[in-house]
Amino acid sequence: MKSYSKLSFYVFLLPIILWLVLLIIIPQIELLIMSLRFENDMGDMVWSFENYKEFFANDIYWYTFVRTAMYAIFVTFLTFLVTFPIAFYITKIVNPRYIAFLTILLLLPFWVSELVRVYGWTILLRESGVINYFLQALGITSSGIEMLYNDFSMIMGLVYTSMLFMVIPLISSLESMDDSYIEAASDLGASKLTIFFKIIIPYCASGIVSGSIIVFMLTLGNYLTPNLMGGKNSLWFTEQIYNEFIASLNWNQGAAFGFLLLILSSLIIWLGLKLTKQNLAKALS
């Protein structure tokens, strides 16, 4: 019986291992090798860190990454502020028989491609879009207002596309929380702010951390939303990587930038975990 259980375990584990090795590990190793190859003045490919040095030598690359990282952190925080009340309402306030229905309503928009959802926002926000139509119909404005192609619309689009990845971990954490903790604290005279910061937030810390990591990484590596809603001045680091790969056909430089994005984002997450005194293994478990 034990041998049969082990065999079943390895059979189910094999596709995961193949997926990790073939689609993640091997391509990443190939990109790492490519990033360490540099074409010298003689036209020969040599082993070098020149592709990485270019990132620090050119101010625009460094500035773009810092800007992208700051916006990614802000979007992560904003996504938490938007989704936490939703998660709390679904798990602690609404009638339990409606929880599944409301959760499905949250998931429905994300069954559609991200490209379609982003274009939906452009239809709403563009100068001849739905919002401007109603503003003119109500006499608030006499002409259309361009709401697209700026940092505000880009942040709004990033928050919208990231909401699901924050709200699901929060719902999972809040569902497991016993309501008697809140009731006991309230009976003992604790204020709502005290209950929120001393009971609810510490209990949901693992869900907040796991959701924040996912949202931060997805936002930092997002290309579609900043490109379509942020316009030409979005200055998103993934666009720099895209330009190196596609526009300049410099795959070695693009591979180096991709690895720098991975390394620097991992350092930011590590620093965030240290500052908040959270454990990565516990948060993702």
C-alpha cells in the first residue's frame, strides 16, 4: 500500500517538475548565459559583465527602474486599501450563504483576458469615451477631457488588474478567523481601530504578505497596462526590456535587464519582509 501511495505521489509530482524544469529553469539558465555574453569591438562574443554595467552606467535605466519600483509599491499598498474592505465585508458581514456568490462576482471580470479589460478602461476614459459622454450630457464639461495616458490612469489600471491576487489571500485569511476574537475585544471595551490594528491585521498578516508579494511582482513585471494606459511617458522598466529584445534586437542586454529586474525585486521583497518581521514560508503556505 505504501509503495502504491509513493507511486501515485511521484506520478502527480512529475508534471509539476517537468513544467518547472522545461518552462522556467532551463529558459532562465539560457537567459543567464546570454546575459553574460558581450560583443566586443572585434565583433566576437566574449564572457563579460558589460551588459549589467550598462544598467548602472546609463541614468535613464536606473531612474526607470526606481520609478517602476516606487509605483509598484504604491500600487500594492493601494490595492490592499481597496480590497481589504471588500474581503472583510464578504467574510464577516454578509450572510454566509451569499459568500460563494459574491466571490464568483469578484472572479468574473478576471475570466476575460487582461488585454480586453484594459481596453475596456480605455473606452471608459478616452476623450470620446463613456465617462466624458455623461459629463457633457450633464453639462459638467463642454468638451471631452483626456483621462488616459497619464500616471493616474496607469495606476488605476494596475490596481484593477491586480485586485484579484490581493483579495483572494485576504478572504482566505479572514475566513479562518474566529469571530469571537472581535466580539471578545469589543466586549472588553476595545475601540474599532484597536480591534483592527491589534487583532485583525496581525491575524491576516500572512494573507497580506502573500497578496502583497504577488501584486508587487505582477505590477513590477507588467508591460501591457503601463504601455496602453500610461502612454509614451510611462517609463516602465519592462518597456526598456522589451525595447532591448524587440526594438534593438539586443537579446544579451535584454537578458541582463531581465535578470536585474528579478534580483532587485527579490531584494525589495526581502527588505520588506525584514522590515515587517514576516516569514516568506509562512506567508505562502
